[in-house]
Amino acid sequence: MEDIKQLDWDLMLLLNDWGNDTVDLIFNIITYKFYAIPLYLYLFYVLFKKLNKKELIIALITIALLVAISDQVAMLFKNTWVQRLRPFREPALEGLISKVGKSGGTYGFYSGHASNAMALAVFMWHMLKQSHKTTGILLFIWAVLVAYSRVYLGVHYPGDVLMGMFMGTVIGWLCYRLFAFAKAKYAPASSSSTAL
């Protein structure tokens, strides 16, 4: 366990804040959820064009559930079950970690940002892989950038974001299965609109 912890610390020191003010700004934009609103609006538009009304309602409810589950499970891990100090709060790393991003609290395992982004990417991949494969691939790149931004900004260890991405993958897949089940049950005879 100590070897894993040391590896996490070593990677943190390597990957944290290597850039300049411009790079800091870019990663702060990537990490801040409200800057992703244009992306969310685009995804809504794609779903609006792809799905009929019932399917769209089911998809939006499922996405809301996905975000809620991802957030709450991450909070349970962070604040109740694990309580691992964020890198910039770790006394042994004082003066070695550069914190250039806002932090949501004392504890950091695991990253809710990484989990949310990956859960959305996995869910949307399954929704769009037939008609919008490029969008799906770009969503995975976005999710990885969001995850890495947390390390760069000094608020999460690499292990925090890897666990967040793993949990997001599981949650995204389960929520897609839930969507497929609800669609079959409540919109069985529907025919989706043609893709863009």
C-alpha cells in the first residue's frame, strides 16, 4: 500500500502545474463545469434530433440520475469512507504542490469531476456510437482532459482521478442499461428520428 501511495505522490509531483499562466487558465476553464454548457447544449441538440419525445424524456431523466449518482457516490467516498487529504492539504507535500485551482473541500478520494465527465462520455458513447462516433470519441478526450485538469490544478492525486474515471465508466454503462430498459418498457414501438 505504501508503494502505491508513493507512486501516486511521485506522479502528482511530475504532473502538477508544469505550465505557465496561460496553461493554468486553460485547465481552469476545462475543469469548471459551467464552461462546458455549450457542450451540454450541443449534446441536448443531438439527442433532440436523434430521439423521439418519449425517448428524449427518458434520456434526460437518466442523465440527471447519472450525475446525481456519480456526485453522491464520490462524496461518500471522499467525506465518509476514505477521507484522504487532497494533495495541497497533505503536510508531507507542503511547498511541493502548486494549487492553481479552486477546491471543493478537505478530502479528495475520489474525483467527482473525473467520475461525472467519464460517466457522461460512456453514456453518450452508447447513445451516439452508431450515428455520431466522432462526437463520442471527442467526449472521451474531453473526459480525460477534465480528469487530468484536477491533477494539474493540484486538487487531486492521479489515483483519485483514475478511480473517478473507473467509477464513471461503471456508472455511465449502468445508466445506459437503465435507459435501454426504460426505453423498451415505456417507448417500445417508437421509431427514432433519423440521425443528423
